[in-house]
Amino acid sequence: MNHYEDRLHKANEIISRGRDMGLGQLATEDTQLYGREVKLKGKDYINFSSCSYFGLEMDPRLKASSIDAIDRYGTQFSSSRAYISLGLYTELEKSMEEIFGQPIILAPTVSLGHVSNIPILVKENDAVILDEQMHTSVSTATGLLTARKITVEMVRHSRMDKLEERIIELSKTHKRIWYMLDGVYSIYGDLAPVKELYALLEKYNNLHLYVDDSHGMSWAGKYGRGYFLSQAPYFHDRLYLVSGMAKCFGSAGGILVYPNVEIRNLVRNCGTTMIFSGPMQPAVLGACIASARIHLSRELEVKQKQLQDKIRFFNQTAKLYELPLIGESNSPINFIGVGSPNVGYNIVKRMMEAGFFLNLSVYPSVSEKHTGLRMPITLHHTMEDIDLLLKTISIELKKALVEEAYSMKEIFKAFKLPYDEKLGISKTGAAVEREIDS
């Protein structure tokens, strides 16, 4: 069995185990959803698995706009955008250009946006450096570059020193260097080092940034334009940003943001998924337009503050219960390390028995020793929900560790966190918090 087949077999085995234990690949049984809970196998669970951070998927304005679009335009406008687009696209694109302050293209999904973007933007004598925790949708799209024999390599996560070393080395044989990264990383919720990246842009004129900020959309930045731009001093002429509307924005679709109109037009004219893929459905466009109106109003600032209050409460409470919180930040994504997959399965099963549904991050999304509980926070959650969740984890994790012959010390060691041998807890906390400017 070769390396690829070995990894495939391993991933299939681990995912199948979670499915067979009733921890994944489930379907809701609710006749109607309200956002906070889901019904699975006849039981209601508080849902800590949603990435709809503002809970806008339940907003009556988005629902009404979606229904109105169906009533007026049907369930689909089935034509390639290379020929004709539904007029709703024009309205939404105008709003998105106001939100981002730059030329944009709408894509049916973020993944399809990457497939159009990356092969057009990256030239024959370029080199691509991927952050090792870059979202899979980007690494999949860069696979299209290998047929053109374009150099694609990986660098350690958020290590600016290692990145600079590769920029210097690759610049000897390549014209332009692309660093591709997330604005907010989808597993740990940690944040891109924007100020350091801008310093590298100023230092190396051949460096280009390609940023997927889908998880940063809405909850940060002016008009909700995202975490990355909330930290950037200006929109750099060598910055290419991609964001998404399937998470905090409350609908679906991708947003491709460009430094100038000429490059936008090139991708719009020549990107494969701009020509050959189907369009966004009228219902989706309608919901997106309603969400964009909220983003362009003063209401957005209220929602951003409400979410930040819950995120701070989560971080403070996790420390209170001495839980190994990994990658702590002001993002809505939270990750509590458990180290071993066996401990992970054990604790998730226990949490379901206690009435909580959350995600287990296990191989292949993380390495085996970096297994953990991934819990996004949304405006559907109450402070009481968050407190009870973390209190229950602190109780049940101890039991799971005993049953699986694992220890808190081993968890901290797996994630390279400081640990006090005498007290049996972290000495300084799991990570450094980065504040954001909303």
C-alpha cells in the first residue's frame, strides 16, 4: 500500500468509527429549526457545531427575501453567467463592492471561486507557498497548477521566519512568490499575523498574498468585511482576498476581491467556473441581498459586540475550568485539545449523553495526537449554554481520561503547552490572544 492509499485507508477507518458510534454523518429530525437546538435520534441537543456565527440563517428578513426571489424568479435561473445573469446579481455585486471597497466577483461557492481564481492569477514562473493549515479548498485548487509544473510547497503554520527564508530562496529561480493562507483558521480559530505579512509585502516586491477569510467574514471589520481587512492598514495592490457567505453571513456563495478592475475582469472572463459552472440560485441571491443590507447598517456593530461578549465569556470560562483551550483568539471558533482519538470519541459520546452536540476534530483534519473538540459560538447560544457546556466538559473529560488511560499532562504535551507539574494545570494559558478592531 502506497503512502496515499495508507492515508486514505486510515481516514476512512477513523471517520467510519465515528459514524458507527453515532457521532458523525447524522441528519436532523426537526420539523422546524430555530437555531439553538437540533433533534438527533429522537433527542434534542444544544448545537455547538454551527458556523453561522450571527444566526442570520433564521433571520425573518433573509427568509422573506429568499421566498420573494423564488416567487418572482423561480427556483433556478439555469444559464451560464458567460451569457446572462439574473438581475439580482447586479444588486448583490453593488452591495458587496460597497462592503469591501474593491472590485469583486460572486461565485456559487468559495471552492469554485478558488478554482477560477488560482489558475488565472498564478503564472508559469511563479512559486506558491501554502500555510500548512490553509483550508483544503485552496490546496485542492493549487493541484491544478501541478500540470503546468508550477512550484507548490508548504511552510509551517504562521511561521513568518520560515516563510521569509522560502521567499528569499525561491526568488532566486522564480519571478513572483505567492503565500496562500487563511485569515481565520478553521480548526483552532487562530488568526493570521496581518501586520507581519504587510511588513513582508513592503520588504519583498515580488510577494503576493492570497487570503481565504471565509471564517472572518461579518463578525469583524467595517461592514463585516472580515478579520484580515480589519487588521490591514489598506488594501494592498498585491493582495487577493476570498471570503464566503455560507457562515456568519447567513446564506451561501463566495466573494472574490481584487486590487483592480483589470484583474477582476480577467478572472471573470477566463475563470473556468465562471464559464462552465451553474449560477447562484434566486433564493440564495435573495437571502444574500437581505444580509448585505444588514451589514451596511448600524445593526451590524450591535451584532459584532454581542458576539464578542460571548467569545470573551467562553475564553474566560474555559480558563476558569482549567481546560486546554488551543489557539485562543477573538474569533468565534474554539478548540479544546484532548490529544488522543480514543479520548475524543469518549468525551463526545459523553457530551451527547449530556445533551450537547459538538464537532470532534480528528484525523485527517488534524494529526492524531492533536485531536480535539471544535465548538463555534453563535448568537443562538446563551451565556448559560456556554457555561454549562464548559462545566460539563471539565467533568466528563476527567472521566474520559481515566477510562482511556490518558492524562491532562499528555494533552498539554501534545499541544506543546506549558504545564505545572505540581498543580497539574497550565501555567500561562493555552495561547496568546490577538485583539481585533471591529
